[in-house]
Amino acid sequence: MPEREFDSRRRIAGYRGGVLNALTAVARAGAPRVTAVPVTERESWERLFARVEFPHLTQAWCYGEGKRAQGWSVERLVFQDEDGPIALCQVLVRRFLGLPIIARVNRGPVFLHESSSREVHDRVYSALRRRWSFGRRGLLLIAPALPFDDASAALLRSAGFRQRRPGGWGSALIDLQRPLDAIRAGVASTWRNRLNASLKSGVEVRIRDDREAFDWMLEGHARNMAVKGFVGPEVRFLRAMIDADPNSFRVVQGLIDNVPSAGILVARFGAHAEPYLCWTGEAGRRANAHNLLYWTAISEMKIAGCRAVDLGGYTTTEKYGAFKRGMKGDEYRLCGEWLAI
């Protein structure tokens, strides 16, 4: 491309960006002011979180309590305008000598109405940015619950954020408002064939929510990390998260010859659920137990009244990602990491 043409396009892009920012500023100035109000009462947070249209586990109360066990402090904010609450945000804060040095938002803020307009999103992110203005609360790192597209990038830049890393969390949702037969018919044929084989293999499924089952699941997870040499969620974090809200967790066990050979820890948060942790022994792999346990989790969460199961994040290149992608959920990807000082 000739240098003159490149410069011309760059000027046009800069002009358009300036116009967009100017129009955003005008709209923001004329809109009702959004304020961020700290929340410390769990009942208030849970009542509002139950109304979130597209919740994420990382914004659930129990997740914050799990991170507290790892040395983070937790700040929970409700964003509201003159008509009442419109969004929630759980912020994890690291302190040094009592002073905040870094704050982290993972898949937030979450909105009470997913159909909220661009203007509402802009006002909420601007209010979040104002709270961390001039470095008063340290560095703010945020992985927003916004789709990976140009509109999200423009919104965040207009609110004062800078991109740190593009292309963030990717996962898929299984819509539980459909009949189970339709969900099962929609999975990939290979995935369904393995589910059928597991059903015929005699794998016994148990759903538990007792302390012994949670301990069994965490011990299996720790052993799995040691044997396979990968780093997953810390056991102390998991234990604190479960202890904070044991009624929101279930262990789905797969038994072969009465021996537990595979397991999934399912977390329920708001209107969604997520298979958060899993491990499978050699006998479980041979019997395709994982397919049966995932299917059981989907069925149980539908009965429990959840609107969707989030498959818990994956990439399309990893082996486990291929397993999850075979379930043919509605895929989504978030807009990466951003920062503000």
C-alpha cells in the first residue's frame, strides 16, 4: 500500500475514532449517572445475582470466598442509576502493607438484563473506570464479560481502558430450555455413540453433595495434577469455594464394579451451571464414563431449573476442547484482557 494512501486511511480512522468518542461523551453526559455501590451483605448480592441473564462462576459469591483463601481481598460492587441496580461486579484485590496494588475483574461486570443497550454498558464500564482513576486503588486488570468484536473494543477504549491481551475466554452454552431429546440429538454423532457405549457398559452413576464426596473429588483432582503434570485450580481455593456454598455444588461419580473411576464437580451459579472440575481413571476412559457423567450433569441441572450449562472454557486445539466441542453448544468468546491505571 502506498505510504500516502496508508496515511490517508489512518487519518480517516483517527477522525472516525474521534467522532465516536465525542458522540459517546455527549451521550454519557446526557444519560442518568451510574454509581458503583459496595455490597457486603451476601443476601443482597445473591438476590441480585439470581437476576443476571448471563452469569459467570467467577462473579459468584462463593468464587470470591475461594480466592480470599488464596490471599485476595474481595470488593463487590452494584452499579445503579436512578431506576435501580443494572449490573454487578466482583473485584479481587491484592494488597501490600495494607495498600491496594492491583485489582482483578474476571468475566465481569455482569448485567441484570443481557439486552441492556450499548449506552448502559458504556456507563457501567465508565463508572468502573472512574473508581480506579489516578491510581488511587492500584492497577486495574479486567477480562470483561463482553464479546470479542470491534464494538466491545470501541466501548472499552471510550471508557478509558487499554488492551493488554486480545481474544479471551472461550466456551459454549448448552441451552437447557430445550427438551433433553433435542439436546441429545444435537450432539456430534461420535460423542453420542460414546455416550451410548457408556450406558451399555454398566457404569453406575451417583450424584452426591456430602463432605466425603467433595473430599474424594478434590483428592482425585490433586492426584490427577501430580500424575499428569499440569496446574489446575488449587485445592485450598476449591475447598474454600465449596465451603462457602456447599448447596451449589454436586459431585457426579462414575463407578465401575462399585469402584469410583471418574468424577465431575458441578457448580451452580444463578441461572447457569458449569462442570468445573473433572478427572477420569483408566477404567473410566475405557468405559467412556466422561460422556455419561457430562450427560448426567446436563440432565440434573435441567431438572434443577437452570437455563443453561456452561461447558467451562476450552480451546479448539486441545484434546479436551474437542470433547467439549462435540456437545455442540452455542460457542462464545470474550474480548480478552484490558487495563487501567
